[in-house]
Amino acid sequence: MSEVIALVPGTFDPITNGHIDIIKRAKKIFDKIIVAVATNAGKMPLFSFEERVELTKKVVETDRELWGVEVEGVKGLLVDFAKRENAKVVVRGLRAVSDFEYELQMAFMNRRLNEEVEMIYMMPYIKYSFLSSSIVKDVFFNGGDISKFVPEVVIEAMRKKLSERRG
Ligand code: ADP
């Protein structure tokens, strides 16, 4: 059988230990993983598209268990990117029930757009089940400790953002 390429897409604003948990789980199963960082202007991200791609790459480089994982910025439809990369699988994380409805909607739409791609859902460790990029940003900008939720390089990038904001 030919190698199975899986995409792990998201906004990654910023990447958290929850995302990393899902990427590692996917890496155990599929031959090649491409983390697809979306532009997602609709979400008004804290980090720019380029910054999110760079930061995600840095996280991959600094975590031995992630070596071999590729990181790509994706403009346009994910299913088109999947076609170009010959990826047959898209992996998403499922945290609480609240993720389900949105994921279901997206899965059906993606299927209509490209029948060749299968969406697969994975659950993180329970300790990451209530973790999101927005909560991390909230805690950080209110002076809280985020060291259990994101890697060190992400904390550094957040500190830099904070000092830029303060001017
Ligand atoms: P999107 O804007 O596409 O939802 P996110 O960066 O918020 O992008 O999330 C990307 C993927 O990672 C989604 O499948 C989301 O459910 C999953 N995810 C986010 N946080 C966690 C977490 N703590 N545990 C498991 N999966 C997560």
C-alpha cells in the first residue's frame, strides 16, 4: 500500500499542548503528517498567518517526538490543498460535545467538496480537553501562568506580543 498522508489543520493561534497531543496521536498512525496552518482572517488571530506558521515550525523543531512532521501555511480550501498534497486523511481533535456540531458541519461540507478525503477525529488526554488557544490567550494577557498549556517557545512568542502591544 502507498503511504498515507494526513493533514492536521487549524488556526493554531497559538499552537497548544492540546494540538500537539493530537498531532502526536496522528503521527503514530499515519506515514506522513502535514500540519496545515489556515489563514482564518475571520477569527481575527492574535498572531499573523506567517507568525503562526513560523511558531508552529519552531514547536516541531524543538520537540523530538514531532520530528518529521511538516508544517505548511494554507491559503484557500483545505480540500484543494489535500488534493495537491495527495493527502487522503484530515485529522481533527474533538474535545467536548461543543466541538461536535461544528465538526459535523465541516465534515459534510468537505465531503461534498472532495469525496476522496476522509475526516478522522481523535480525543486528547482529558487534561487537554478543556484547553483552547483562546483560553490560553485570556489567561496569559491577564497575568496567569500558561506553562502547563503551551511549549516554552510559545510563551516566548506571547511575551514578545505583549511587549509589542505595550509599545
Ligand atoms: P480551527 O479554527 O480550525 O478550529 P484550532 O486551531 O482552534 O483551529 O483547532 C484546530 C484543531 O485542533 C481542531 O480540530 C480542534 O478541535 C483541535 N484542538 C484544539 N484544541 C485542542 C485540544 N485542547 N485538544 C484536542 N484538540 C484540540
